[in-house]
Amino acid sequence: MQIQLFQINVAIANSRQNEQKIATLFEQHLDDQTDVVVLPEMWNNGYALPQLDKLADEDLAQSYAFIQKLAQNYQVDIVAGSVSNRKEGAVYNTAFAVNRRGEKIYEYDKIHLVPMLDEPDFLTCGKSVPYPYSLSDGTSVSQIICYDLRFPELSRYPAAQGAKVMFYVAQWPEVRLTHWRQLLQARAVENDMYVVAVNGSGHDGKTTYAGHSMVVDPNGEIIAEADENETVMTVTLDLQKVDTQRRAIPVFENMRPSVYRYAQKEI
């Protein structure tokens, strides 16, 4: 499977400018052998949190129409990062994916909101966990947003259900770059799966984003990593490695969910 990771500096509060940048990257850099393109978190408006009440997409209407057209025109699956999105009167950070036929094949809302960025003041937390979905070639994958990376429970379910690749989309800050790398490697190792992580880059006046999008193999080895600048990375995944790793270290066969019970008490 060939994937391309679009690490971009997202313009704040300017969805049309960001769409133009992404469209230009497709036009100039998309390889005709690519199966999947991956975008970062909040690529429509960035972290313009105080303005999202006015700027957020409406039920993914604008964002989905834009991504659908790209997917159909270029005949490629798109793991469409996430966008600020209003539904049922509240603003969410919504991840989605579209197959090469233009069909929406995945949607989930970021569950854990970042208190350090005051996200709970402007966004509503999601209420459903990430789940496995199938790309056009039948590969089972899933998709998780930024801070949700710190909660391993969310990765475990899709992996236990057969997902071979986990896509993480983020606007991860430069000051916590070490955590970014270590957590991504941990998710790959504990789930015997590929991790494909696309981060934002640049500076929005308040936060410097780390960049360093990367691909980690099922053994926890980083096989490709960007620097802090805007870039497009092209990486090939050998999905046989997932099967080999899961036979060698059969964590899912050894799980004991009947024992995994915790007292319901305050921590």
C-alpha cells in the first residue's frame, strides 16, 4: 500500500485558502501509484477556537464536498484529517475519510479535549469510540485525532477488531515532540500494527507545531519521518508485516477481557 502524508501549515480562520493549498498539493505532488492520502487535524480553520462558532463547517457539507471531488478526480482514498464541524447546535472536531468513489466511509468526533488549549470552552467532546473501516482495497484501518493518542484504550478496540493501520491526525505542539514520537511507537508496538501519523507544521501566533509526521512499523521502528517544515512524504507499507508480527506476538489471542474490570471510584 502506498500512502502520501500531507504535512502542512494550516492558515488560521481561512478554509478556502487551506482548500486551495491542499488542491495544489494534489495537483503537483500526488503520485499515480498512491492508494491513500492523509491530511492533518483541523485543516479547514486551524485552531481559531474563539471564531469556530461562526466558522465551523455545517454537518461536514463544505469539507466533504471538497474532499469528495478530490477523491473522485484522482481516484484515491483520502483519510481527511479532521475539521471544525457544527452539528446539532454544537461544534466538534470531526475526523472523516472518503474512498476513491467519493463515499464517506468513516466519521468520529474527538473524544478528549485539550485543557491546556482551552478546547473544552469552544468544542464539544465526542461520544463514540473510533472503529475499524475498510479502504477501497479492503484493508481494515482506523483513525484517531491528536490528544486521543494519549488514551490507549481508543486504539485497542479497532486493532482487536482487525485494523492493520491506525491513522493519527494532529496539530501536536513542538514542545511535546518527544511525547509524540514515543506515543506513536507505543501504539504500534502494543497493537502489532502500522501507525501513520500526520501532524501540522508552522506557527499560528500562539503555538509552534512540531511537524515530524511519521510512519511506524508494527515492530515500533520509525521507517519514515518528516522534519518541521511543510512537506509531502510518500511511503509504502508492507501489510504482511502486520500478519507476521501478530503471529509472533499474539497479544489479541492472549487478551483476557473478563479480567479487565476496574472499581468505579474517583481517581
